[in-house]
Amino acid sequence: MKELRCDLHIVGGALTGLLTAYCVSSLGYKIVVTEREKITLHNKKPTTDTRTTAIAEGSKVFLESQGLWKSIKSFAEPIKNIKVFDSTANSNLDFKNPTTKSNLGYIVKNSKLISVLIKELKKKNNVDFITGSNLNSISYNNSRIISCSNNKKINSKLIIAADGKNSTVRKILRTNFFKKKYNEKALVINFFHEQPHNNIAYEIFLKTGPLAILPMQKERNRNQSTLIWSNKPDIVDKITSSSLDNNYLKEILNEQIYQLVGNVTYINSVQSFPLSAHINEKFYDNKTVYVGDAAHSIHPIAGQGWNLGLRDVKSITKLLKKTKEMKLEIGTKSFCKTYNDACYYDAYRLYEITDKLDWIFKKDQFYFKFLKKAGLNSINRNTVFKEKIVKFAMGI
Ligand SMILES: Cc1cc2nc3c(=O)[nH]c(=O)nc-3n(C[C@H](O)[C@H](O)[C@H](O)COP(=O)(O)OP(=O)(O)OC[C@H]3O[C@@H](n4cnc5c(N)ncnc54)[C@H](O)[C@@H]3O)c2cc1C
């Protein structure tokens, strides 16, 4: 089997792996990215994922600093206002951005994000992107780490594992992790509707789980939004089953979204995703660091999962830059631990916050309803606290 030598081997070529490769490539390292799926690199739709990502303002600033935002901007729909309803406590919250210069966030299709990243990476001559390559073993040789997949042997100084929540690298290296199972699935539906969304994002807390309606860019001059509804797996499976009539699905949506964007006129896509959350015991192992969902995955209740992964990318890029400037070795224990210390607390905090939010909003016993109503009302009256929540959501 042919052996490829490089400085960095990035395992996983989705949102986090591709972004890592792009950001780090400007530092001059020789990089190999391997991706299990067979992606056709010149395909305009490189993924079947129909989800969108809510990019927080703070993440947008980082993407801007890397010269990427100019290519993403034309696909991004701004969020200017967030409205939160709690159907069990019958109360609501309204978040606006305290400054008019920026937005609360941006909604971008995952397929667009991936194609922008692939297009930009193809321009880099120090990055090799190998698809259809499923990593299945790891060994060490002196100061190098060697991975084997079905079709390649890659010899590098450091593996950056970006291979998602069921990370193969984590399994092989036996890095421990903590996991929460939610017994929920997220239903993701992109749809056209009658009224303009006015760049408002809605988060509705239903007894069954949170339902978000997020503003998307118009398509063929038609108003478009995406709905993310966490619900019991059997209900989601019924909705996604091909036997369900489209008109019936439109009726279900119209009932759930209270005409917030007018009637649903057309269903563009329906997909579902099982929900779970995890956090690795540490974000490194021997000559390996974990980024994105390979390190942590969280409940999508606040749309922060990839934003958190992007902060890992920011940390590893900064550390690799500093290591290069100081002419130090990459992949040493101290290197990996420094990366871990920069990211772990931030991820742990969000892992816990999103988990507790989901738990509390599902409670509908009398005393919980009372507490939630009192809590939401006092937040709504307290502009300073509201501003703090907005800044937290914006990642600034
Ligand atoms: C319903 C839903 C909505 C969400 N909405 C938002 C949002 O609005 N905002 C936000 O910030 N986040 C959101 N998230 C979270 C976000 O989608 C994830 O955090 C993000 O997609 C993780 O990207 P990743 O590249 O780290 O992992 P993945 O997308 O899982 O990619 C891992 C890649 O590694 C590859 N791979 C796996 N094993 C191997 C192997 N052995 N060898 C080679 N390659 C391998 C896989 O094929 C895959 O391409 C949402 C999540 C869900 C479920």
C-alpha cells in the first residue's frame, strides 16, 4: 500500500475537518484530509444533508478573518430578531440585537457551506483531499503516527480527528467519553410559505420538545424557512415515512407553527436525525487532537454545535501558528494538552447548558410551569440580562 507523508492528517472531511484544513493550510503545513464517503469534488451538491447551520455572529467574525465569509455571505440569510415561546408556561421572550451593525446570526445550507469549503481547498497546493478512505487502524513509529485505511497509509506528525460523534479515531485509541441519550429525534423540514419571515427566528418550547423555525434565503422567489422539531422517535418516524401524504404533513406543520409565516405552501425536504450528546474525557490522545463533533456533540436546542466546533478550529489554528513561529514540534504531549486546555471548559459548559435547557423546557408540572413563567417574565423585563443572553448566543 502506498504511504503518504505529511505534517497533519485530518480524519473526516465534513464541516469541521474541511474548515480546519482550510484555516491551517495558510500556515504552510503539508496536510492530508481523508473522508470515508465518496464525494465527487466538482459536484455542486456534495452532501445529501438538507440541514442548515445557524452561524453565530462570533463565528462569522472568525470566518471573515480567514477570508472565507466573502464566499459564504451570498448564501447566508441574517437573523435579526429571535422570538421564544413557551407553550407549557404560556409566556414569551423577544431578543433583538443591541447593536445595529451586526446580526444575531445567519442561516446557511450545510450543502452550500461544504461546497464553498471544498472549492476554496482545491486552490491550496499543500492540501490533499482523499475521499472514499475509511480509516481503520493507527500505529506509532518513533515520533510519527501512522494510520491505515482501506486504500491509503498515512504517516504524519499529528492526527486531527474530525470524524464526527461516532469517531473511529476515538474508538481505536480508546479515548473515554460521557454520553447522554435523549430518546428524541430531530425532524428537519425545509418548506416554502406564504408570508415573508422578516428575518425572525422562532423557538417554540412544546411539551414534546423544542421546535425552531429559522429564516432561509428565498428560492425561485418564494419565501423559505427550515423547521427543526425535536420529538419522540416514533412520531418523527411516522412523519418521515414515505406513506405520509404531503398535504397531511402540511396540515401538521400549519397546526404546529401557528401561522407565524403564513400557510405552508410546499415541502422541499424532510430528514430526521437521532439526538444524543457526548463529551470526550479529554480532547487529545497520543499525537492526536479531537475537533468538532469528534470531541463533543450537543443538543441542537440552541443551534450551537458547529459554532462550538469552529472554536476548536480557532484554537488549533492559533496553536499551530505559535508552534511554527517558535520552531517547536507539533504532536508532542505538551502541544496536545495545551490545545485541550484551551477548549475543554468552553465545550463542557455548553454541553451542560444545552442539556439542562432541554430538560427544563419539557417539564410541564404545575411548579415547573410557575417557575418558568416567572423566570421568563423577569428575563423579559431585565434588559441587561437579556443583552447578556443575546451576546452569549451571538458568541461575542
Ligand atoms: C438537527 C440538527 C441541527 C443542527 N443545527 C445546528 C446549527 O444550527 N448550528 C450549529 O452550529 N450546529 C448545528 N448542529 C450541529 C452540527 O450539525 C454539527 O456540530 C456538525 O455538523 C459537526 O460537523 P463535524 O464535521 O464535526 O462532524 P460530522 O458532520 O459528523 O462529520 C464527520 C465526517 O467524518 C467522516 N468520517 C467518519 N468516520 C470516518 C473514518 N473512519 N475515516 C474517514 N472519515 C470518517 C464522516 O463521513 C463525516 O463526513 C445541528 C445538529 C443537528 C443534529
